[in-house]
Amino acid sequence: MAGFWSSFWGTNSSGSESSNAPQARSTNPYVADNGTVHDGTTVNDVPTRADFDQKVSPGAALSLISVFRAAQVISTSVMQLTLDAYKGDEPIEKPLLLRRPDSDESLSASLERTSLSLCLNGNAFWRVFRDNQGRVTGIRVLNPLDVKIEVDSFGNVTGYTYLGRKYDTTEIKHLSHLRVFGQPEGRGPIQACHAELRGALDVRDHGANWFQDSGVPTGILSSKTPLNAENAEKAKARWIETQGGHRGPAILDGDWSWQSVYLSPEDAQWLQVRQFDNTAIARLFGIPAVLMLAAVEGSSETYANIGQAETTFAKYTLTRYLREIEEAFSDLLPRGTVARFNLEGLLRPDATTRYALHTQALTAGFMSVNEVRSIENLPPIPGGDHKTQAELDAQAEQFEQTDETAAPDQEEEASDE
């Protein structure tokens, strides 16, 4: 499966996208035209940057912490769910396709590959396997970068090409993140916002290369008297000899001075800009800040709004992936059978909230004690099927009457003995 992921991310065989590694900066100073000696190799005011294409591959985007976290949140949320089968509103026995769609991997792995394909590429493709009667026996998630969509002159999809082999529309199931008119391919967050992600990558690399490849000296050694090239070189060599690589006091006469070039870590790393990029990427993928493990300035996290954020994420972000996968499975199941994700575990509230809701349900009389116990995975108890207080009172009265009827009979039996 290593080939799937290396090609999926858009990286080369060594696992890296390019060879533009930052180069170590020389510790030798340089001499400006006015005789000032600088501790660096260039006079550029900003770090050098490699030439990039405008498009951002999934592998490059995933090198951003916020993109990786967003993809992790979405794929983890999807892969922990299970699928159920229904006919109408009635649940039926779950077919093998919903329990293990690919015989070579678990359901969680197939869901992870599908959700990541949609999230990072905007498309997911399933190779559909059928028996001799045309019934679907399994699927396999394909690398979306290896699939080419074939269309006719009217833009209608006629088939697919995967690794040089052609397949018709019954052999490949195509899932899309966002459908745009005139484009057979779906569009995901990365494909929609190349420029924003490229800017975030540039800022990240700019900060990472600042101390190695920025061309900004650590300090400036100046002389009040003009220096020719020979004297400047001697001064540079002398400074490196006495101060280069050593920590100690520097003694200068009246004609010389040293000025350190200082940049705070916040400015060097462009932290404010990168924080803005993190917020923008969270918005792009539809992930609440609390799930991105990122703080938003001016906002406060409380127990209530964290729960609301999780519900909003499930409703407006996760549903987009789940519904696409549900409908794809439903199309492969026998007619009249639909697939639905079981969201109970994902949306299950904490114990305090659940017990408060159970109390309201029991007080209002629309749930019984045994129904509540079933939700909490507890066995039923005798007499726990009554829902209203009137039913409970009637049951108690019936027990009392039974006890009163049984008491005289027991007295008669005792007197006969």
C-alpha cells in the first residue's frame, strides 16, 4: 500500500516533493561599498525563495500543520463510524458490503481512504466487483491521481481509465466533494484555494529559512574612517578570528563599533500571519477552532460552545462526506436497500447531559425505564416498560391487591395446620 500513499500525496520516491532544502549560511562577514563589514553572504533584505508552481499538491498541503490536522479530524470522524442497512425505515441484517467492503482491509481503512480522497483531492473512486449475476461483492478504493475521467463531446461521463486500463461506469463508482457545472471532476478545498495554500507555504518556509538563508547579518562592524578593500578584508578576518564561534567580550577602539541586528522570534517566524493562515485553513475545511486545537483571538471556550461547535461540525462539514458515501453504497446495494451511518457514538453526549435528558424523558412519560437502560447498554428490569406515572401507580396498586388477596389464603392454610 506504500505506492498508494506516495502517489496519492504527489511526492517522489524519496518522499519529498522538491529538493529546495535551505542551505547553511556562511559566518563570514562581507564588506559594503562604504567600508561597512557585514556578517553574511548576500545583501538581500528578505530570504531567498524557490520557484514554485501555482498549484499545490496534497502532499505539499499536508506539510502544513493546520491542513494535516483538518484532514486528520475529518478522516478520524468518518472511520470510527459503522454502516447500517434499511428497507424503508426498518433496519435489516447488514450485508457483507457494509461490514467489509474490501476483503483486503477493514471497513475503517476503506472509509479513511475514501474520506481522505474527497478531502484532499475532491474525488474518490471505487473499483466495483460483481459476481456472474451482476450483484456487487466488494469495492476497492483507488488512488484518485491515477484515475482519468472519460467524457464525450457533450461533457457526459462515458468511462474511466485507471493505470492504462479502461473501465465503464458500472465498474468504477465516482464520489465527488463539490460538483461544479462543466467539470466532470469534483473540487475539494485544496483544489479550490491553491493561492491561499501557496501563500501559507511561502510564509512557513520564509520563517523556517530565516536564520539560515535570509541574507540578513547577525551584526554590523563599522569604522569611522573609510576603508579600502585590503583593510576591510583584514578587519573581517580579524573579527572572525577573535569573535567567530566564540562567546566573550569584544574590545574595540574609538574608530570601530559593533551593532547587533536583532529580530524577535515572533517577527522572524511571522507568527501573526501564520495564525491568520491557520484560521483561514480551518474555515476552508469547515473545522471549528476547538477541534483544530487552535485558539481564536477574542473568543472563549466553554463547555457549552465546545459542544455546539462539535454539533455544527457534524451537521455542516461531516455530513457532506457521510451523505456522499451513504448514497454511493446505497447505489451498490439491492433495490430498495439503503445504507446509513450510525452517528450515535459520534454525537453521544456526556454522562451528565444524558442523565438530565433521561430524567426529562421519564418525567414527560414518552420513554420507559427499560428504554433508557437500553440506551445506556443496561439489561431491562421487571416492570420497567411503563412510561407514565399513571401506569406505574396502576402497577403498584395491582401489586397491593395481589398481596391483600394472598394474605387471607395464607392465614387459612396456617389454621388448617
